[in-house]
Amino acid sequence: MSRRKVKRALFIHADGAIRDDPPATGVGVVIRDREGQVLDWISEANAGRLTCNEAEYAALIRALEAAQAYRPCTVHCYLDSQIVVNQMRGRFGVRSPPLQRLHARAHQLARQFQQVTYTHVRRKRNRLADALANEAVDGRRET
């Protein structure tokens, strides 16, 4: 395992993608430093059938897992899912049992950092993460 330079703050864009036929899910994550330099990107296919919201949580969880390697104090998460952003902020309740489990896991990971923010962005401001998620779900990248 390589040692990565400690970053005080990370800026992460994350997105999930699903397909129905055949069932497939992918996540895309882009990690940048304060200067906007891309430190890492992730394009991974996930096994199993997930809903759209579950895929968005899967992307956030993968992003928070990857952020741990940089040992940041602050993590700024940008997602194009208003539901996930508002659930993570505590503004919306989480009723679905599968989402409750994913929500709890995301909070567990977030507690490892001093501060985590969640910001909703329009899809066009999340293009790279969206492209990576779709690349993974379409099987164009080996995982």
C-alpha cells in the first residue's frame, strides 16, 4: 500500500448509475485537492441490482472509503442526488430499510473526518463522476 500525502481538505464528486437490462450498477468518483488537481478517480461496477438512490449511496460510500487514504480533516462531497444530500444533512428522513443501511454506513465513514459537507450540484457540474459511473455500468472499464 502506497503512502499518500496528507491533504487538509478534499473535494469529491460522486455519482451512481444503473441499468435495468441486464441489471447493473456502477459508481464514479473524482477526488481533487484544494487546487483542483485530480488525485484519484474511481470507475467501478457493483454486483447486484440496486435502485437509483442505492447506487448514489454506493458512490458516496466508495468516495468516503477512498478519501481515508489521504487522511483529510475536511471532505466536501458534491452529488447530483438531492435525496442523498438532504438525507445526509438530516433534512430528509430515510424510510427504506436498504437506504437506512447505506445511510448508516455513510455516516459511519463520515465520522472518521473532522468535517464532511454535502452539496447538491446539477448533473452538468458532475460530468466526470457521471461519465465514470456510466463507463463502469456499461462494462467499458475492467474492475
